Amino acid sequence: MSARKQPKIAVIGAGWSGLAAAVYLSGRADLTVFEAGRTAGGRARTLAGDQAGFRFLDNGQHILMGAYRSVAELMDKIGSPPGTLRQLPLQWYLADGLKFQTADLPAPWHLLAGIARARGIGWREKWQLLRQMAALKKETRDVAAAVWLRECRCPPVLVRDFWQPLIWGALNTPLEQAGIQFARAVLQDGVWADKNAAQYWLPQSDLGSIVPEPAVRYLREQGAQMRFSQRVGRLKTAAGRKVAVDGEWFDGVVLAVAPYHGAAMLPEEMPEEWVSTWRNTAYHAITTVYLRYGRAFSLPAPMTGLADAAVQWFIAREDAAGQAQEVAAVISVSDRLPPHDTRQWAAAAHRDLARLVPDLPEPEAVRVITEKRATAASTAGRRLPDCTWLHRQGIYPAGDWLHPRYPATLEAAVQSGRAAAEMMIDEYGM
């Protein structure tokens, strides 16, 4: 008996979502991956060109967590090299505010003990924070975080020292707009789940070496075609679930691109009311300032935050010997601040870091990365696009912005890509 012919599938976009979809489709389909850029990774990629003496530079600082089970499964499947992620217990350390670390106990005692021993707030605030977390576990309404916090009569110190840094960091959306259900999902599957889910995973090498490069190698070994530097135009459809990508016909397509790119690729005959969600997606910026100094220094914690500063978090970039001469300064929702040029961002980050490290000299090298559309806004009442019509045509959208529960994160991207692949596997009987 002859083997059944595999369906011919295109994956458009080699970000983490597209790569995840391609990996799970590989071996089941005649696979072609299209990527407009010269390298894979999308918005979480290694920066090409001059590294200015830094150990490595990515298109912004990314932090993974133990709750990122889909990312971990993908890394295992593609053979990501060991030792690329430094695993640390959750340590919430605001130098000018709340400080606690989860205990080495089963959930929920790991968190209860950590907050009970917290510094920077009193027992009254500790009790209020625990009550707020308990209330959030039961919350079913889709309201803005600011509204929910006012209803909880949250004291300003807890807004400043916990909820605002959490929501800015995890959702990259202002409190007045951020959906509290996104924050609930992050805590439910992360900090509240178990002590390992609450771990920080800090990259010890460039992001490209962690997922994109091993994924590309894996796909090529599986026989997939990788077409870099090929920007795809508008898709065309035909009867029988056929889709044309730049004139080449496929049995199905995974459309794993940002909505502002995807809107221009949607078939002309797609109903306008379904296209509008793609076009009207809101975004927020993230700015990362990389600083390198001429001497080693230590932060109070590997991730040290400031509640009252331009920079929310500093992440130490330690070498194999545990020494740090580099740091990444992260400013979430950076579009809420007045416009800054590169010099102003660098000066602000150095000034904030000097509050943590006295007598710090001027940096030897600086690199500023601002992604103006870093993440889709995780707003209350966010409406996801209806993809029913696209599925009927053989087009399966994927991306972190399409996750029904999570904000735009690497875990959301990988889960979305895998979900699109699994839908196609089921639909095409692969």
C-alpha cells in the first residue's frame, strides 16, 4: 500500500507562535515556513549586528516562568541546549517598597509564608493583600483592574508596591484599561499553582539560541522548507480549501503574524466586520535599556524593582562566575511616559540604577530598544476576532494576541501556535 500524500501546509511567520505550529505539524505535512525577516524569533529574537561588547543582545528583555509548561515542552522537543535558563525561586524585591520570597513549601503555603514574612509593609497590608488574592480567585467579572482595586478598597501602598508592578509587568497595560481576568489567569497558573510554577527563568544566553535556532534546525531536519526574507502578500482562496501564498497553492495556512501585518494579508472576500478586529487592535510599548559598566557590581536581588522610578525592574546579566557588569532595565507601558530619545532613556536608567548601586561610574556602553507595538493591550472586555470564516477557507490564525486567557507572553504564543497545529491535524486527518 502506498503512503497517503501529506497535505501541503504553509506557516506564515517564524516567531515563537509560528515556530511552535510548524514544529507540531512537522512530519505530518509537506511544510513551508515563510518569514519576512532574515532570522526567526519575531519580537523575541536575538539582535543582529554589532553587540557593542555586551554578552548578548535581544530585541528586549524577556523573562520566562516555571508556569511556561508549553515553552518547556517545545524546548524539549526541539532539543534546546541545557543551561540556557537560570531558575530562581520567586523573589519580589522592590528596593523602595515590598519585599518577599516564596517559601520552600507546597502551595499555597509557599506564598502564604512568603507574604507573612514580607518586609516593607505592615501586618494590616499583608492581611489585605491575602484577602485581595482570595477575592480575585473567585472573581468572574471582566472589569478593569483599577475598578476592581477601588471596589476592594485597596490601600495605595499595595497598588504601588504590588498590583501596579504586577499588571504593568505581566499585562503591559495601564490599570485603567487592564482586564483583571488576565491578571487572575497569570496568578492562577503561576504564583498560586505551585512553587515551581512561580519560579523565574532568566535567560543566560540570547533568545535565538534558546528556541528559534534549535526550532529552525529541527524543522530543516524534518524536511521543512524555510524561506527567510520573503514578505507575503494578500492571501487568495479557492474552492476546496485551497489557499495561495504569493501564487503558490497550499492545502492550508497557519497565519502567525502580528495583527497589523495580518490585516493586510487577509483575503479580500473576508467580511469587513471580521477584518476590523485585526485592524483596530490596540498596543502598548516596552523599552529595554541595556547598560554595561567597567566594573562588576551586585544588585540587591537578581530582579530588583523600584516602585517610584521610570524603570520598574533591573535584571542582572551575570556571567558564568556569577559576576555582573551588565544589566537590563525594563520600562513597561513606556508609551505612558513623555517621549524620550536614546540618550534620555539611558540617562534615566543609569540614574535609577545609581539608587541601588552607590558610586556607580558612567556606563561604558548602552543599547536602547523600544518596541512601540510590543504587546497587544490586555484590556477588559477585549474582543478576539471571529476566525470561523478563515477556518472554513483553510486559514488558521495564531499568535499571543489570540490567547483567550493570557496576556501577550511567550507562553501564550507557543500555546496558540500549538493549538492552531492541533486544529489542522484534526481537520486534515494528519
